[in-house]
Amino acid sequence: MTPKILTCVLVDDEQSNLDILIHYINQIPYLELKATFINPLEALAYLLKSPTDLLITDINMPRLSGIDLYESLRFHEQTQVIFISAYVERIIEAIQFSAVDYLQKPVLPERFEQATRKALILVGMNNQSFENFPTEVLRTAVKNSSILSEAEMRVLVLVAEGSMTTEIAMKLFISPRTVESHRLSIRKKLQLPSKYTLIGIAQYLVRVLKY
């Protein structure tokens, strides 16, 4: 069951960035800010004693990067992470980690809420499955949904509604071959194993992410 409140900790070595994120958090009712840190080493000491649901951290910081900070907390399995950076190359570096999302500065409020909503869903997941999907498959789909293109998202929504390839092609004014290409791309991006149906994962994503 999805929790009603998500506890979170902010880490950024610039107070101005922290102030913006604090403002965003104060506008989101399901987020509870437990602490903020400019010094990542102090953040690590706090988190080792007081695990939180969600760590929101800048990547490029002195003495301890956001990536190193999260690596030090990996045994706290309940802690999800959202990485933030002004540098695209640092975000690319962080992609290998199982993060909820990756946000580029300046962070827009809409993207921030989208990322935290993903975290809310992931924290609330348990060992129960949806339409016979293992939890890990659902987690991966939620995390990777942000990389779907707009065209792929339109196809995904129609798949969730039960539309067949020819129907989707007519509704979107594209060829059936293009629809099939989008379907294959969606499966690949969501890392959906072949034995699981696309309609099942599409219905799940549409429901929980409110597409």
C-alpha cells in the first residue's frame, strides 16, 4: 500500500539551491522534510543513525559526492534517492545506480513533483504483484518511465485502454508499423521481460503515475 507521507532529507552544498527545494517540498503534502545539509559528511552521519525514505542530493559536492553519499547508504534498502546536478555528464555517471530519478538544475517544480511521486510509489511497493508482475519488474518500469518519448507515452496510454495496433494507428494518425516500433521501444526502455504483457504494465503505469 502506498504510504501517505514520505520522509526526506535534502543535501546540497549551496544554500540557495536548498532554499528552492525546501520551497518545493513545502508545496507537496505527501513530503515530510526531516533535515537539510550543506555538508555531505554531516548528512551521512545523520542518515546512518536516522534512515529516511528519500534522499534528494546534489551530485557535485566537495569531500563527498552525492553518488558516494548514496553508496555509503546502500545497505539501507528502504532509502530511495533522487540525484540532482547542473552537469549532464555527472547525471550520466549516476545512471548506473538504482535511483528514482535524475534531475538537472535548474530543477522545475513539475519535474520535482513527478520524481517525488515516483519515490512515493516505490517506497509503498511490497512483495505483492500487479497482474502477476513481480515487484522488481514494476519498480524498473516506474523508474524508467521518465525516458519514454511523448509519442511512446501516447501509445502506452492507448495500450492501457486495450486498443489494438490498428486502432492506435488510426487514433494517432500513424502507420501500424510505427505503432509496433513504439511498442518494441517501450518494452526495451521499461526493461519488460518478454513473458510479461505490455498491456498489464501499461495499465499499472497509467494508474499509479496518473498519465
